[in-house]
Amino acid sequence: MRRLPRRLAHDEHADLVGHLDELRTRLVVCVIAVAAGFGVAYAFHARVIAFLNGALPAAHRHPVTFGVAEPFLISMKVSLVAGFALALPIVLWQVWSYLAPAFAQNVQRAVAGLVVAATALFAVGVVFADRVALPAAVHFLTSYDDQIYAIQIRAQDYYYFALMVLVAVGLVFELPIFVLALVRLGVTSSAKLRRNRRIGYAVVAGLAVALPGVDPVTTLFEMVPLLLLYEASIWLSVALERRARAGAALPV
């Protein structure tokens, strides 16, 4: 049985064949992880679909399908997305293990901390989307002009919309990590962020409009966390810079 590749140390050299062999092995690990995640998700796909249906009004908890193969294809697609989500920690770890030798040891620790924080924030964002944003958006959309239309919800359209909202809001919660990374790399600073608050708010509002969600409710539930997280990012940047200055001032 082929052993997993060893992660190279910083500045440890390897020839081209060694790098390609490591890359191939890590890709195989990623594929196996996604396949295993898909298998687990498909075994419980009825529960996954019921979880997504929880945001629908009681009268629409069973979305309609219009093709012979549509129920099978939808279940497979939902299971694949859920399986990839289950395998994502392993995939990210394999990507990081391949790239880590290019970074110094202190940078590796900083990146590892950011990855852990980013994973936690993404999970919080998905929970927020599931409990707050998605139900509000679905309620607004399915009750809009319901006196005019006989509203039927098509399964593939709804699951695409629900998954996009969950992913979009999860990514929205990554904003502090993105801002802190820019500050850490010296691209910007807390002083610039505070000085250009209004421009930042305008950019954040534009980003919320550009994210998935055709209705004002979804856009609002994406915009409000973005604005709050942007403000929190400014003050986290201040704390990061103070910590960096304090560390630089310590005697060697």
C-alpha cells in the first residue's frame, strides 16, 4: 500500500520528479476523500434534502420535478456538494501540505491560524444562512404576489438557490480574514481602513449586491453582516498592528 507523502521542511530541496510524484499522490488523496464524502452524503441524502427543505413554507416542503431523471440527478448533485463539504478539511490540508515548504516556519504558523479561523467563520456563516438568511429569503420570494401566481417550487432551482445562499453567506463571514491578511502583508493598514471607511462601506455594499441572491431580502442579509464584519476587521487590524509593534519592541 502506497504511503502518504511526507511534507517537506522549509527550504528542503526535491527534484521535479519528486514534486510531481508528491502532487499526484496528494491529488489521489483528495479524490478518495471526496469520493468517501460523497458516499457518506448519498447514504444520508434524504436527511440532507430534508435539511435544505426546512427553509421552505410548510405547504411547499416537497419541491416538484419535471423530468424522469430529475429526482436521481438532483439527489446525486446534492450528495456531491455535501460530500465535497465533508472532504474539504482533508482537501485543504493536502493543498497546504504541498505549498507549506515554500513558507518560513513563522509564516506557516500564522497561515495555519488563519485557516483555522477561516474554517470557524465559514461554519458560523453557514449556520447564520441556514437559520436566518435562507428562511427569510424563501419566505419573501414564495409569498411575493402569491395572489397572482400559482406558486410551485422546482426542486433543482430551489436547491441551487439554497446552496448558493449558504456558500455566499459563508464566504461573507470570511471578510475579517481577508482584511487581516492584507494588513499582515502590508497592502493596507488600520489607519487607511479607518480613513477610508465610507469607501470601504460602498465597496462592501457593492459586493453584497454582486453576491448570489436576486431579491432584496437575501441582499440585505448578506450586506448587514458584511458591514459589521468590515467594521470588526478594522479594529482587529488595530489590535494586530499593536501586537506586531509590541513584538518588535521586545529586546532580542
